Amino acid sequence: MSKEKDFTIRDIREDATKKLGKVHSEYINEGAMGLITVQANELAYNRYRIIPRILRDVSNVDTSTTIFGTKVTFPFGFSPAAMHMIAHPSGEIGTSSAASKAGIAMGVSHWATKSMEDIIAAGKNAEGYGYKALLVTVDAPIIGRRLSELRNGIGLPEGMSFPNVVEDDGSTPNNFKNTVRDASTQFSTFLPWLVSVTPPTMEIWLKGIYHPEDVLLASSYPIAGIIVSNHGGRQLDTAPAILEALPACAAAARSPHALHLRSKLGLSRLKVGIDGGIRRGSDIFKALALGADMCFAGRIPIWGLAVDGEDGVSRAIEILRQEFEVTMMLAGCISVGEITKESLAVVEGGVPGIISRL
Ligand SMILES: Cc1cc2nc3c(=O)[nH]c(=O)nc-3n(C[C@H](O)[C@H](O)[C@H](O)COP(=O)(O)O)c2cc1C
């Protein structure tokens, strides 16, 4: 049982890696080319130090926040990631059930191995449950060169399919063979179309933005948010680590130019989510201090599933929630809104090095 011996996400990942075997663990854990961005995503958090404020009443910290119009227990949710069933037969149903019991949001991949109806039904006991937002992946005009996938091959194991993908003849595929990607998609044609076909009750978020200029472009459309993401290092290797890209993107979303564009649409600023490399509650704290409203993770629920199905996912969420709460208390922050760059310093000149206030 993961409960007794797994005290960190790293423990869960090690356990999962053993259980998944070479082909599937490399598919999940690795990414594009030399894995420089995969590793940088995690390492970037170590460059920041949290400077605690002391003798504040932290007996009652509130870790909750609101995302997709719904209150969640802490600023963390699951990114959409393909094929949860390769980790456990319960697949996305196990993930959904664990997420809803913990009161957090979950993204569902187009390449999920359970139907959208069954996935949402597994979350039906959560307050305000339902599909609230479209997370549209915008960093994949083509799939990145993932060497482990090229070497090992990756496909759906026997008996699994992609029930939310429908072929022209009405069947559901069990491989990626007929996937067609339109690499000609552009902001100026795609965004107006996307907005026109999305029911107004669904928020639109663009997932996979790294550049502040793209944040400004996104601000000029009636969408709710962006997820600063490099696809967990699976697309362009040597793209910046997420924590390196975040400050400029968060500043762009709050810039006078972006706010002017938003006010013309009658909207408040774009919300800023991130994913990539989050492994500890303190990572979530640091991302919020650098301007994120919300953090997501793609691999964590898959590792949890591999270790112990739904219970493993629940354990992973609880580890992160507890770590986040402890970090808030020790940093002297009583609510999520109090987490700002005032709590943060960056290490310069290697480790150990000189720390500079932001
Ligand atoms: C196995 C796997 C499958 C993924 N499938 C998708 C997908 O179908 N669509 C998508 O937008 N992102 C996909 N992603 C990327 C995640 O949404 C997310 O951006 C990434 O995992 C974040 O990094 P992290 O795993 O370090 O948290 C996938 C990631 C993994 C590890």
C-alpha cells in the first residue's frame, strides 16, 4: 500500500516506475530529445528560497481557491494526460473519483481510455461537479521527438481504446495511426472559430503558452485563461523550464496593454495556470508567488494510479495538500491571496550562492 511507505511524490514515482516496466515508465517519465526541459522543469524550483514571516497566527490557514468558477481545496489540479489505463485498469475513472473526493479539478485528455460520461459520473459526489472548461492544447502542431517512444514504440495495450475519439465510420480507434494534425492552425483563424463553437457556459483555456507575446495575443480573445506549459518537456526540448517562463507570462497577463484588451471585451485579466515539474507543495507555493493562479500536474496521477489505483491517486493528492499547507504555515501566509513574491528569493551564482530579493 502506498499509504505506509510513500511520503513524497518522489516515493510514489519510484514505486510506479518499478511497477510500470520499461516501455510504459519511459513513455510517462521521459519527454523530448535529451530530456533537458523535463529535468529543468523540476530543478527550476530549487533555485527559489521561501523566506518565512514569523509570529503570525497561522493556526487556521485557508488553502482553498477558485478555478473554473468552482471552489477547490487547494490551488492544484490534474493536467489532461493520455491513457491512464496503462497505469491501472480503473484509468481516468479512478483519477476522477480521487480528484472529486479531494475537491480538486481534473483535466481529461482527448486520448483518455474511459468515456467522458463515465469519467464525470465518477466525480458526481463533488460539489459543483461537471465539465466546466475546455483546455485546448496549443503547443502541438506536431508531436515532439520523444526518443523513448521512437525506440520502444508506444500503443494502446490489448483491450483498450480511445472512446472519446470517433472515426469517420463511427468506430473508436485503439491506436494513433489515423491521427491528423493541422500544423497550419493560427491564432487569427482558430480562436474566433473556437469561441464561436464553444457554449458560453464553458470557459476556454489555452494550454501550452510560453511566450509573453502569445499571452498578449490570447488576451485579445474572449477566453478565460492560459496554462503556461511546455507539455512536461515532451514537445520542444530546451524550451524554458516553466518557472523560468512564468514570471514574464504572468506579468504580460497583468500588463496595462493586456488589461486594456480585456476591458474592451468587458473581461477581467486572463487567469494564469501552470504545469510542469510540480512535485512538492512548496513548488505550488513558489509558482503562486511568481504569479500563477493555479498549478496542474500530468504525471502525478498516473504514478498514483500505477502504485495503488484510486487510493494511490488520493495519497498523492493528500501528500501535496499537506505539504502545501505546511509551507503556507511556515511561510506565515494565512490565505492563498497572501502568497506573493514578498515571500521569495532567487539563488544566484550556483548553489550555495547569493540570494536576491525579487
Ligand atoms: C503520459 C502523458 C500523456 C500526456 N498526454 C497529453 C495529452 O493528451 N494532451 C495534452 O495536452 N497534454 C498531455 N500531456 C502533458 C500534460 O498535460 C502536462 O502538460 C505535463 O504532464 C505537465 O508536466 P508534469 O507531468 O511534470 O506535471 C501528457 C503528459 C504525459 C506525461
